[in-house]
Amino acid sequence: MIDTSHSSARPVTRPPTADCRCILQDGRVLTVTATRRPRANRAEVKCVAPGAPALGERMLEVVRLARLTEHRFDSREQVVISMDIEPQHEDRSWELAAVLADRMVRELWAAPVPPVTAMGWSDAWHLGRIDGGPSAAQPQAGTMLLGGLGQLSHLGALTGHADPSSAVSSVRSWFPLHSGGVNDTLCWVEASVYPLEGAEKEEDTIAAPGLDAATQLAVRQTLAEARHFDGQALGRWRTVVRFGEPRFQGNSYQLALVMADRLARGRDFVPRGRLIATGASSAWHAGRVDAVEGRAPKLELIERQARKGDRVLLPLAWQAETAEAFGEGLRAKGVSLAWIERIGLI
């Protein structure tokens, strides 16, 4: 094994590609290759897995989440990541190799002794945490990194730093996910923020892995505009947004997303229970909250699933059409309710 606590030295010439190997559970050796090129208005990260779209989506999610706690932000280049073979569906040991290849090609980490072999996975890459990996592996030439109980427990250890999760603030809020069936539920949206020293374009600092392109764009625009309303919130945070159910339609999640972000950044007080909200806006930069469709079924869903300690925020435009019994029913359960027309005035 190689000590990585002082491995921040960088080569003089930036490599156009970087490789990181992984020994899979079935004994095969997989190679992850990361290539950088000018971004030219393309996506910041692209993951290629021919014939395995689900694997490509998971690679993209892993890399975007792991970037949250990086100390440097530079969106001028695109990184394309690929694998030479396809791992078995349940084998996640390649995740650490993908994260390291992405960091090596951007010169955020250089192996003390190349080549690099890495095995590890995580359910919380956005916290920089490495949950698991093999406890032992066949000796390899170069640098070998094993996640979890093996050697590496968090990404900060690569450069001799503390666990980066302590600098991440994550908050969830809930919104009614209504489709008119038995699957109607309160869905969570989580905003995780990490301090950032300035950025040229706010949308580039916001990642929402797992969502389709149109929804990712809407999420970025919503947060960027809502932060504009804060006055001095732009260019200060790197952000990852996650949803409990990433497949949905409509914009009724927007108020819940904005509130999760405000709570994560310390702009509002955290309720005793969950914060449940629904609403959208065509002018988040002005802090305005507008109504969304499906008022009656969404109110019914909230009234049914809200519990003691929860805080409910709803568009003021709905209040005139809602019976007083709705608010009385929530208060009887110990749930607080506010009808709002602007954020920041709750």
C-alpha cells in the first residue's frame, strides 16, 4: 500500500487523459479513462457506456456528486469518462476509480506512484465519504487505494485533509407528488451546499444528477434566480440537488427546493419536523411565490400525510379557495401552516 497523505504534487504538463484501474469482484481488471477537452457549451461531464445506459447514468451521478467538496471550481473544460469493460450489475467497486480518474485528469490529485488501482463505493459521494470496498486485494504495481475498511474512508485523505463532510450542509424538504393514483406521496428534495470562492456562472455550480436535461436546467435556473433575491448569495456555494423520486413532471417542487436551499445556507430557521411546501414562480429573482396546478388533491395529500411538528408552506393564491377546515385539521395534528406570496417573509 502507498501512503497518500502528501500526494498533492502536480506534474508540470497537464495530461490530456488519465486512467484508473479497478479489480472487479469477478477478478477482471477494469480501466476507467477520463479525457478532458474544451467545454464549448457542452455538459461539464459526459459518461460513455455503450450498450449500458443505466451504467452511464450511474457514472455521471457518482462523478457529479463527488465534485461537491472539491476545493477548486473550473467549468471551462468538459471531462469525458468511459470504461473498457462492463462490470456486473451489483458490482459497484469501480466508483472510486471513476472519481479518481476525473480528479487526475483535472489535476486535483496526482498519484505518488502511477499507475493507480482503486476499489471502493459510496452512498454519499456528495459528502466525500467512501462507504465500502474490499478489505484486501492482489498486490498491484503503482498506487493502490481501497475504500471503506481497506484504506480510504473519505476523499479528503487523498491530500492529507480532514473529512470534507463537516463542511457540507444538507437539508431536505418535502412536496406533494400527485399523479392521481396509489403512488401519491410526499417526495423529498435535498440541497447540499459547500462553500465556494466565487464562480463566473451560478448555474454551472449547481448539479442535479439523475434528472433529465430539461429538469436539470429548471432546477439550476430556479436556484440561481432565488439566490439573486438573497442579494449576496451568488457565487458562494457549490450545490448538489437530489430527489427521492427523480422521475416526475411539473414544477410544484420549486418552492420546496428553494426552501431546502435556504435552510442549507442558513437563511431560514429549520422546523421541528419536516418542511412541506409546494409552489412555483415565474419571478424567483423577485422572491415571488405563485400557485401551481392540482390544488385540491395536493392539499388532501398534505393533510393526510403531515404529522406533528411539520411546517407547511403554500401559495397565498390558494388561500381564498381553501376551506378553513383544512388549516384547522392541520393545527389539530400539531402542524403549522403559512400562506405565502414571497420567500423571506415567512
